[in-house]
Amino acid sequence: MIKAEETLTGKDIKEIPSLLADFSSRVSQMKEFFLRPESGVIYLLGRGSSSNATLFAKYIFEEYTGTISNFIRPHSIFEARKPLNFKNSAVWAYSQSGKSPDIVECLKKLMSWGAEGTAVTNEADIDKNPLAQTAGRHILLSRSPELPVAATKSFILQLWMALWAAQSWEGCFSFKDFDDTVKIIDIMLSNSFAEMGSAYIDKLGRAGMIGFIGRGTYNAVAADAALKFREMARAHAVGYSAADFLHGPVGAYTENDFVFLLSPYSEMPEDLKRVKKALELRGVNYAELYEPEGKAPFSRLITDIRLKIAALNLSLKRGLNPDSPKGLAKVTETR
């Protein structure tokens, strides 16, 4: 069986430390594209994995910089009976390829209504990047193309970008936080991928459903980890906030399922303790994940990478191709 590190997805993950360092070296060139209007309100636009990255950005921007961040839902924009007032507003449009048709067309509509736009993509060639062309401003995540369907390195870079934007506005972190995170991830990825998730890989393989429960910035990690398990490992996986999980979904979980509890502290917060109690009452298998290395919220990136590798390992265990899952494509045609 091919090793996880030898897949295209594994190679992308191995690149993450160098790409994070490269992005950090280019921040000064991109600061002008970190749009934050005088109104103090930002609109975030994205689909799939990019949508999960906008959730992380919302938490970072609101918790650390006092910048209100709202989500754009393309359907309401396309179906609006009357023009909406987006004057003096900033729209951050995320698309790893820069080619998602609905995101491009939605941004065009918003800009026609007065918004300023900035594109967040992983496509360096502007001629092949309609989103960057439309926005006129481009935050380039990296010059390293991401070929597999599942976004790994580009998703982490989107989170990294949000942290740097917050830093550029408010100086809310230290430069050491960024440097230390790169070092921790580099050391982690120097070890065998086979060890990551090995403690529960058999239970994951047998699970009918896999749940990921987070809170705050970990909510975004939970959502994207679940997406990667669906894409790469063909698993029925869903991410929830702790509160949402307790408002009904927990009732569907049984002893045949598995749940990850993503804790921001070594001592789990009360809402996750309530989730844990509910799982134990139902006999559900679970694992508590707390990342002791790194400083919050940077440690969220470390947890995310561990979970992506676990999804990669489960995919290979099932004899699947994690790089090119059946029925999925890198650019999705939606509206």
C-alpha cells in the first residue's frame, strides 16, 4: 500500500511549513488588500472548504479585532428583487482555484452594488484567475498549485491569512506566535504520517457516523475536518458546534459511531463536558483532542493538520484514492 506521505495530498501537507513561512515573508506586500472599511463591517464569501475558512476568519476578526464579519449567501444575492446597498462595504471572496463560477458572479454583483472586493486564492496566474480579475485585489496564498480535490495546504493558508490580517490591523499577536507555529508544524510533519490517528483508526473504519464537535475557532476546524473525511475517506462525517450538537444531532449517535471533541483547553469547557456526558449516556465512542503545543488560536491549525492526516490514513486503509475521489472535482459548478 502506498504511504500517506507519498500521495499528492500527503506531499501537499508536507509543504505546509514552507508555504506558511513564505506567506509571512510576503505580508507587507499584501497589507493594502486586507480590506477593512470605516464602517467596520466585512462580508465573507466562499463555498465548501473556503466557506469553512470564512468561519474561522469571522471568529478571528470579531474576537481579536472588533471587526463585524457577515456571511454572504449567493442565492439571496442572485435572487434579490431589488439592488442591495453595499456601498462602503468590503467583500472578501475566497476560492482556492479562483475559478468557482458562482463566487465570481456573486462578487461581480456585489461590486456593481458598490462593494469593494478582494480575492483570496491559490492561483498565481491572473489570466487563469477570474476572481482576482473581478476583485482587482488579490491575496495570493501560495505559488504552489494544489492538485488533489481535497483542500489541505490552501485551507491552512486561508486560516494563516486571517491571523495575519488581524495582526496587521490590531497587532493582536506576536511575530513569535507565527514563527513558533511554523516550527511546531515542521517538526510534527517530519514524523511518520502513519502514527497520526492510529489510536482510533480502527474505530473510525467501523463507524457509521463520525462527528467533530468544536467551539469558536475550533468550529471551523470541525467543519472542515468532517468535509475531508467525506471527500477522502467516503465517510459519513459532520462538524458541529457544541451547542448545535446538543440541540438534536446528538440523538442520532449510537455505539456504532465515533465523535471527536476538540477542546481549546486541557480542562474541557462546560459545553463540551455536556456533550461528553450525552455521548457516554448513549455509549458513543469518542476521543478528546487538545493540542498542547502552540498558542491559541494558532494551535487550531495544528489540530486541523492532524485530522486531515487521519482522514488520509483512513482513505488508504479503505483502499480509496484520496487525491481524486470518484464524483468530485477541484472546481465545482454551482450557483
